[in-house]
Amino acid sequence: MAKSPESEHPIKAYGYAARDTSGVLSPFTFSRRATGDKDVRFKILYCGICHSDLHFAKNEWGMSTYPILPGHEIVGVVTEVGNKVEKFKVGDNVGVGCLVGSCGSCQSCANDLESYCPKQILTYGFPYHDGTYTYGGYSDHMVADEHFVLRWPENLPLDSGAPLLCAGITTYSPLRYFGLDKPGMKVGVVGLGGLGHVAVKFAKAFGAEVTVLSTSPAKKQEALEGLKADHFIVSKDPEQMQSATNSLDGIIDTVSASHPIEPLLSVLKPAGKLVFVGVPEKPIEISTYSLIMGRKIVTGSATGGLKETQEMLDFAAKHGVTADIELIPMDYVNTAMDRVLKSDVRYRFVIDVANTLKAP
């Protein structure tokens, strides 16, 4: 007979979890494993809310095993380390992002690309090496193998830095990998939400000339004045799109809703790259003619590996890149999820876990 979440492991824990496809989160008592030789245990201080949390809570991707305790933008302070831990000590500020495990032996793992390991273990909702399911950051504390724990830079804020562990690395990684990280590059960002606003900040920090493409004219002032983008295009305005034909070296497309792709290809230069980091529910449609005539590239990118994620955090600290956040108490989480669904947040919710999660 399977053990209950409360009795699987020896260390009591609590948080907020969804029990079914309603996605409604409520107080949840469970357990964490004892601190192993290579483990780092930490008190969770802050945790960002990612749209993926909503997808998992409602099983919209068909891969959820309940109960689901979300959260993969996690920042905390170390309370205990295993006797073979080398990189961390009690009192250190640390972060955990989207991964807590991988096979460690495939080509992706060997190349510091754990995010592409076929046996990757996500921070919540996935079976761990011991067969029990992982639970995320909407909880009081966490334990993780030190390889998947990140050193938190001293001058990077804990709360507004938390979303960098998903939104940050998800946009930083393709900018770097596809060569859009050089001064003078002309980079487009589609969508000005949780991922999009961070993409603008990183692209500007790299020295790129940034164009925001959005269906909402109301976001123009925020894009140009608030985020310091260089240009703003209403993507559903044919004249504005026509004026930008063949102007961009690359586009980071952060939108998860279905949207037309052909117009985006038209604003790419020859050999330009359209990189998807959002996940629309329906398959996209593309004319191969649009690709052939400009030798254009359509590709995608997930989060980065642990080495690159640490590099991203250090870069963000050096250049003052953080997310624009709304800090909320834990008991506001269901309202926050509803607002995420409506894109009613500028631009990322972060849960003040340490100060507002009360033990049952």
C-alpha cells in the first residue's frame, strides 16, 4: 500500500497544493526526505508564480499527478547541509529553479545542459530517484541535491530576483545561444508579460536594439518608458508590421496563446531567427516559402542548464536585471492564479512565503 504524502519521508513539511483539475490550491501537509550527504536543505523565503504552475495545477498538459504542489522560482536560506556538500554552508542564500534532478550521464548532462536531459526531474510533479513525487516552492522548506542548487549573488534582490530562475533563464538562454547577445543586434520580443519584460531587460543589458511586438497598443508607454525598449510595434497593425520588414536579427516569442506566425517571419532579416519560448496550445502553421526565401530559422528553447543559470544570475546581479513583481501573501495564491490567467499582473507574482505561510 502506498504511503501518504505525510509519511513518505521523515521531515514534516507544509504548503499549498492542488488535489484535482480544478487547480484550486489549499493547505497541504506532506514530508521531505532527510538531508543526504550531497543535499542542501533551506527555508523558503520567496517563490514566483509561473504560468506553468497554472498549467500543471489544472493538468492542462496531461502530465499532472495529484497532489500538485507548484513553484519553481524558489529563493531561500540554507538551514542544513549534508556532510559531502562543498559549495554551500548554513546561512547562505540560494535558489532552485525548474530542475532538481537528471540522469547525470547523457550527452546533455555532460555538456551542462541538464534541461535537455531525457530523464530530467522537474522541481514538482515528477518522480524523484526514490520513486516519490517532487513538491515545489509553495511550501515552507525544501531539500535538493547541491548540483541543482544555485548560489545567490549578494547584490541580487531575493524577491524580485526569484522569477529569474524560470522567466530569466528561459529568455537569457536563447539570447545567448542564438547569438542575439551582442551590442547592436536588433532583437524583437513578442509579448510583454512575465517572460517578455525580462527578455527586454536582458536584451538591453546585452546592448541590443530592442523592439517589442504586442497586440496591445496600451503597452506602448510601458515598453518604451518603463522598460526602455527602443521601438514598439502593434503586431496586428499591417502598416506597422510592413514598416519593419526585414529589420530584426532575431525574435524571442514569449506568447503562450495561439497567434499568427507569418507576420513575425516577415520582420526578420534574411537568416533571422524566430525562437519560441512560449507554448501555445495549438500547433503553429508556417509556410515553407516564408522560410526558404529568407533562409529563416524557426526554433525553440527551454530553460538552461545549471551552469548557465548561475551565469545568468551573476549577469543579472552585475547589470541590475530583476523582474517587476507584485508581492503577495500565500493565501492570495488562488486569486493570483486567476489573475495570471487574465494576464492581470505587471509582470510577475511572487509569494512572500516566509512571512505569510502559516503552519496548519
